[in-house]
Amino acid sequence: MPSALFVVSEEGYWGEECIEPLTTLDAAGVDVTVATPTGNPPVVDERSVDPANVGEETADHVREVHESDERLNDPEQLTEVDAADFDAVVFPGGHGTEWDINQDRHARALLRDAVEGEGKALVVCHAVGILAFTRDSAGDFLAAGRNVTGFPNAWEEGIVDDRDLMPDGRKLPYWVEDEVKAVGANWDAELDSDTSVTVDGDLVTARGPGSSAEAARTLLAELGIEAPGA
């Protein structure tokens, strides 16, 4: 059975960006494991389960899976998992990833090992910021020269204030687009397109919530697995 590891934030993951790929891979017969930095349950960004932001159907679905899925409620710890044991490693987004996943050396090692090994990696939205800190086994930036997409500055401008403060008062430490471009990635968030998913070798990146479903289907295609309903 194909398998995937989801590396999920304890500081606030964006609901759709985790739940949509997780349930899509489930439906395709992929064995999913969830891990967090400390092994504590991941935290969902409350804005991503607010019907006023995402619609009632999405909010209800995300909250139901978040609260009932035993893998999310009892995750593994990052230090106890190995990318070599999985066919894919998935990094759901959300602003929270900037405070834990993207800064975690074990998470970065999982990404490196997935891309350099036999597996695939899917990185979504703000989690794409991990590419600004991940080096390959030769010590070079993993993203250098790669085509990627992710959460764009144009969208960040509508969320943080002029002091980079989030709606919850936390100060955003960096903007994903700026940092990923600074390490030599070829960045294109395809702002004129409804969705944006980019494949470069074994690395798949996705722009944001609206690209989550396409990202999941793209990962399945990269794994040679037929997507549900295809």
C-alpha cells in the first residue's frame, strides 16, 4: 500500500490545505501518517474554520475531520519518523508553519530526504517557506534553480498590517515569496490562474487553499495512483 507522511503545524495549519489532501489520499487508498514537531495534536487556524471566511460547508468538513481523525488527535513526533519509510511527505500550509515547521531542522531533513530519495514531497502555501531554510546533502539550497509556487506577497498584503502583525496580533517573521526567491528559486504564483500547482522533479508545490484539491490530485499522479472519481 502506498504511504504518505503529513507534517502538520502545532501553531496553526490552514484547514483545507491539510484536510483536502488527507481525505483525497485516503480515498485513493494511501496509508496516511501524521506527525508534528512535539507529537502533540496539530492546531487548526480558527480563520480556516470560520464560515465567514471559507463557507459553511468547508468549515464544517474541516472541523469534523480535525476533531475526529485519530491520526490528527494522536500524531507521531517528527524525530520518530523517516522519509524513507513513505512514498510521499506532505507539508500543509498555514501561517503557523512559519513559527514551527519551517524552522524545524527535522522537518527540513524530511523534505530533503524525500526529494533526494525515492519519494515525493508536496509543500503547500506558507509551508513553502521551508524551502528558504532547507539545504540539500551538498549544502546548497534545495530550492535553488527549481520552479516553485506558494503564498504570494500580493495576498500577504491583505492579511498583515504595515507592521507585519497578523489579525491575532502575532508578528509575521517573514514573507514566503521574498525568502524563497532569495535562495534562488524560480517563483511563479500564477496570480492570473484560479489554481497554481508546480512540479519540479520530486518536488510539488501549491499556492494556497484553492489549489489544495489540485495539489492532492497532482501528487497522486506523480505517485502513479489514480485519483478518486477519475
